[in-house]
Amino acid sequence: MLKLDTKQIFVDAIVELSKTKPIGKITIQNIVDCCGAGRQTFYNHFSDKEELIEYVYLCDRKKGEEILKNDYSLKKHMIEILNLCAEKRQFYIRAYSIYGQNSLSESVFGAAVEYYENLVVQKAGKEALDDDMKVAIRFNCYGELGLVKEWIKENIRCSSEKMADIIIDNIPERLKKYLD
């Protein structure tokens, strides 16, 4: 018997709805109607729509990490994430248009900072994560996220490979030496 992943059904529903409607206007009722579930089923898995939006990103990020598990490089990692974002371009355009607490931008920024901090600590030890390095990481993450948003909106027109090169070329030198 085939077991369906209920969370994935909600992910598919919000991604599908985002093709025709701004995420801010998508309601929980729209989501459950789209997939034929009940509101309580939704709330058994997610506390609100923002948690579902973040879960879409986390699933894509996990897919990217799984694909690269045995063959990792920063460039390949970025290309894979960009490709996954491109597959759901309309969802990400709409999700990134929401700002403030618990927004996707805030979640992705936090995850990126954590990712780079862990990478630096792993390669160089905790002492390398001084205040200057923390600023470099935050600076990089703001720029990286901003560029990715522009690329998703197609304000920067290039392949995911070229976009990964642009991002990597602009990583602060203080941080870059720990990344490959």
C-alpha cells in the first residue's frame, strides 16, 4: 500500500496555489481545499502558513544536500539549491515578497548564517569565528540572499551555474578561504 506524505501534500498545494495567487492572499482554507484535507489535518502538521512556507524551503535544501552527500563543493551546492528554487520559481518569488518576523527571507538568512558559521568552525575551529568573521558571514549572507532573490525574479538573467559563480566570486576573502 502506498503511503502518502501528508506534509508533502500541503507543500504541493501551496506551491500550486502560488502559481496563480500571492502567498499573502492564500489562506489555510485555500490550502486544505486544494488538497482535499481538513483544517485539523493541516494544524496537526503545521502551526501556520509561515511554517509551511519554511518547510517548502527546508525540503528543497534537504534535497540539495542529499544529492551532494558524496560529492560536495560549494559551487555544486549553490547550483543545486538554485536549480531547486528555479523549479518552484513562482512560489519563491511570492514567498520572498513577504517580509518581517517568521518570513522566508528571515528563515533563509538565519539558515545561511548558521551554515557558514558551522563551516568556518569545522575548518578552522571556534577561535576563527571572531567578531570580524561573524560580520563577514552576515555581510555575505545578506548579499547572497539578495542576489538569489533578484535571480529568482529574473532581474539577473543567467544560468544557475553562472549565478553560483557570481555569488562565489563575491564572497569576502576573510570567509572564502574556509569554504572549499
